[in-house]
Amino acid sequence: MKINKKTGLIEAAEFFASPFFDERPKNTEPDLVVIHSISLPPGEFGSNMINDFFCGTLDKGAHPYFATLDDFEVSTHLLIDRKGKLSQFVPLHKRAWHAGVSSFKGRENCNDFSIGIELEGTDDLPYEKAQYSKLFEVLNLLMKNYNITRDRVVGHVDIAPSRKNDPGPMFDWPYLRKSLDKLTLKI
């Protein structure tokens, strides 16, 4: 797995072009990874509705819940589905709109300096082994290519605690940290 530095795309990911991105501030490289969770409709897995949502093509009439999403312009850099498939929506050198109002260690607007990774999931179901496996592979790649360290891999809850709780209580942070320690030793 590698990053095409010219396009900002991970070559192993299927790319779906989201219109919801812009330029990072001048001379700003990503140095933070924010892990999120999503399922559309909530609690359902395996459809293309997440892709449609991030690409601005979601059929609002397909499910009653989607009426609440009318005005959202949201994207992410990467999505890892329940089977471990990696999709990309925004080039890594561009600013995806995933963090919203956010702050990390006193630095506001985390979209400016972060890479967003969505995991297909919910608050009440464990994530799949295939997702963790792909997540570790992606984090290894990002840590080798950007100034991202173990302590700069966080959840949405860590940058917007008053309004977000993802990736949720079922995300295995101790397992992730232990795996990141192993990656750090290899880098």
C-alpha cells in the first residue's frame, strides 16, 4: 500500500470524488488522524449510502432518517467498511470536512491539519477484525508519510467532546494503542 504524492490518493483505495473539500491552509501538512464512526441508515451496514452521503448524492427519500441530513456537506478522507474495504473520498493533501467545530491541544479547526478516517459502525456493536487490520495498515502508511505519531491518533470525541462520542464505546482503544506501539517500533 502506498500514497501517490501527486494525487494524494492511496493506491489501494477505491476513490469516490466528494465535492465537500477545500485547500488546507498554506504550508499545512496533516499531523493528526481523527477516527469516526458512521452507518447509514443508523445501525445498518453494507449499502452504498455512506458513499452517496459523502459524495452529495444521497437519496433523501430512501429512508426517513435522511430527512435530518438535508443541509449537511460532510466528507472524510477514508472509509473502512465492515469487511475491511478501503474507500477514499478526498485526497490526503486536501481538507476534508469531517471534524466540524473542533480543537486539539488548543489548536482550533482540526480539518485544517487532520486526516479523517470513518469506520462503518455504531455505538453498540464491536468493530470487525477486518476493520482493525485495515486501520493498522492505513495508520502505518500515514505515520511513515506524515508527521503523525501514536498520540496524534484520536477519536472524534477527543476533538469535539461536547457534541460527539465516536468512534464510540465499542471501539477498542487499548488494542489500537498496543498495535500503534508495535508500528512505532518498526518505523
